[in-house]
Amino acid sequence: MDSKLADSFRAAFEYLLNKKGHGAQSEITKKTGIRKSYINNVLKGRSPGDEERRRLISNALGLRYEDMIFLGENILGGASPDDLNYSQSELDADFDIIKINWHKLPKDIKKKIIELVEEYSGPSFLYSHEIQQHKKHSEDRGYYIWEQVCIDSGLSAIYDRSQRIEILESYMAHKLSDISLYQKLNEYIENVILTIKHNI
């Protein structure tokens, strides 16, 4: 396992256990069935833990695994964890303010908000640690998204890195965002499925 991932997970795990207070570790053990000795080894850095159990721990703490890593990365980077805890009610309130004042906003601000909403909509793999290892609009990132679309569609067998797809070329030319690429590849794969069915 990547040591940075292990450190990030441990930092988030320690923070959340401290926040929950006394009995939190016992609660994790009860919810996950993971032994206390195993959890202690992870917390003390003696073991990174395997991904399956890290995901179980994350779920027991009420977070997605990717969010645990994100939280840990920010803690290690010096950010205050409390600044990262943005409740749904706060988020809803902010969107209400935007909706009420939409007509008053300058065009460039409206455009930026739309871009941000598009960027942060879509499946969780678009915000995973794995995808962040690839530069935006790079060939590696484009093909990573294509591979995930194939897997999600149950057609991993059709994934071929050597295959040139026009949609991916547009993405690499900075004409599409991650979410737009994801959506267009899904449309593309639906057409592939229809073609296969038609030829059967």
C-alpha cells in the first residue's frame, strides 16, 4: 500500500476517533468485527491495514473511504479539520442564497458556479485518490475514466488502451471536463450495446 495513503487514512482515523470520544474504538470493533489489536496497529503505524478493512472502518465512521483519505491529506497538509466539515444544512442554505440572488450575479460568476456544479457531479471515482494521480486532460486520466465506464457498464472486455476514441481526443484537447467526458462515454457505450444487440 502507498505509504502516503496509509498516513492519510491514519490521520483521519485518529482525528475522528478523538472527536467521537470515549468508546469510539469499541463501537468501530462492534460495527465492523475488526479486532481492537488490528485497529491499534493501524493507529500506531505498525500496519497500514488492508483496503477492505479500511473501507469498513470508513463506513462505520459515516464516511466514504475516499473522503477519509481526503480528510487525512488535508490534516497532514496543515488544514483545520473543522474547516472541512461542511454540513448538508449549511450547503443547502448556501444554495438557497445563490438561487434567490441568481439574477443579480455577474455572468462570469454564474459561469464559474455552473462549471463547479458540473465538475462535482458524477460518480465517486471522479474524485478518488487514484484519478488524482493523473493530470487533468491527460491521456492517462482520459483512459482511466474510459476504463471505469467500461467496468461500470459490465463491459470491461471492450476496454482497449490502443483504441482511439474521438471523445477522448476532445477531452485531451481541453474541450470536455471530467464529468462531460464521463457522460459522453456513457452515451458512446450505450450505442455500442445497442449495436451489439442489433447484430445478435
